[in-house]
Amino acid sequence: MKHIEDEPVNLNEIDLLAGKRYSEMLRDIISKNDNKSMTIGLFGEWGSGKSSIVETTKINFENDEKVKFIKYDAWKYTNDNFRRTFLIEIQKDLKSKKVSKKELENNLYSTVIKNDYNILIIVGCFILFFVSVALLNHFGFESKYSIVFSFIIAALSLLFQFSFLFLKGQTQTQSYFSPEQFENDFQKMVGEYFLKNSSGKLIFIIDNIDRCTLENAYQLLGNIKGFLDIKNSKNKCIKNKSVIFLIPISDLALRKKIE
């Protein structure tokens, strides 16, 4: 039995599925697009040669320094936060200095002060108050123990509050990039690229969306839509620039998830 590897091929050399013409069409679209953002959907079933078309398109631009391809495998990071992993991939490929990898990794976690602690402090103070009143009523307000109890209760109250303040300072919870922060970091890195390459073109290949869960697929496509609102960006470096999202996808597989 002959083993056939499921790897993309250079269609300029081997074109069994007649996919070369599609890679040539993509080459023409990318070459002619100089000042706008767009999304290109490459539809076809699994095994129909989409990966080879994309790979050949990249090969066709190998000697063109103005064209930069960045590939993101959505399925590879399906269990991770998309926004964070996508930005980390961009940072790695563009070698951005405005947004560091360490900064992106640290932003996944943030110290969150929860109101629950404040409620606990209030409840604790009420408990201590009622305990102190009960003790004073039991021993009498003029008892020699009343002053001692008052100091003890006050000390316990302060200790109680400071202990929760300490816990608050040490508590880290997993958080996700807000859409605003996501777009801001994305535009920073893309803007930095175009500042160095004013006539450059950025092509983001988002692969294997159809292998993700329906929820993740919707999130990915929704975020991509937000990326394309570059014309309204305050970052002048990315306005009227060629930013293309190339999405090879099986529409049949996606429809099956929806059904």
C-alpha cells in the first residue's frame, strides 16, 4: 500500500487537481490591491487542494519583499484564547517592538479585585460588632474586661480587613482581551510594519476554521470583520494600506456544524 502524505504541494510543479489557475488568480488580486483591506474566501471540501493553492500563492511571492504572509492555524490553538494567540503569532512574525510577546502573555492574566471581598469584610465587621456588643452586655459596660474586649475586637477587625486586602492583592484570574484592546494591539503592530514598509502588503492566512467548534468559528469570523475596519482607525499608518485576510474553508463542513 502506498502512503500519500497530506501535505500542500507546489502547483507550479504538480497540478493534479487543476488548482494552479486559482493560485494565479490570487496572485493577481494581491498584486493589484494597493490601498484597501479585504477578505478572500477560498471555498472547497477537505482534500480539494486549498492548502496547495495557498502554498503556491506564497511561493509566487517569495522574491517580492513587499508582500508578507502570516499564517494562523485556528485549529492548533482551538483550546486557547484566540485573540491572545493570534496577536502572539503576529508579534513573532512581524518582530514588533511596540507590542512585546511578554506583554501579550502577561495580559492574559490580570489582578481582579472582586466586590465579593468587600461584602465579606462588611459581613465580618457586623459579626465582630454584634459579638462585641454581646460580650459587653454579658460582662457589663463598666466591667474591667470591657476595655480589654474593645481592644481585642478592634484588633481583630483590623486584622480581618488587612487579611482580605492581602488576598485581594494576590488574586489573579484569567481574563480575555477586550475587543478594543485586541484591535488596538493589532493596529499597533500592523501600523509599525507599514511605517517601515509603506508600500508593503500584509496577507493573513487563517487556516482550519472549519475544524474548530461552531462557537470558535463564529468568534474568529467576527474578529476578522472587526479587523477590516481599518479605514476608521485613528492609526494613520494603516489607513489605505493593503491588508488581506485569506480564509481557506470548507463551507460544507461549516454548514454541518450549524445544522
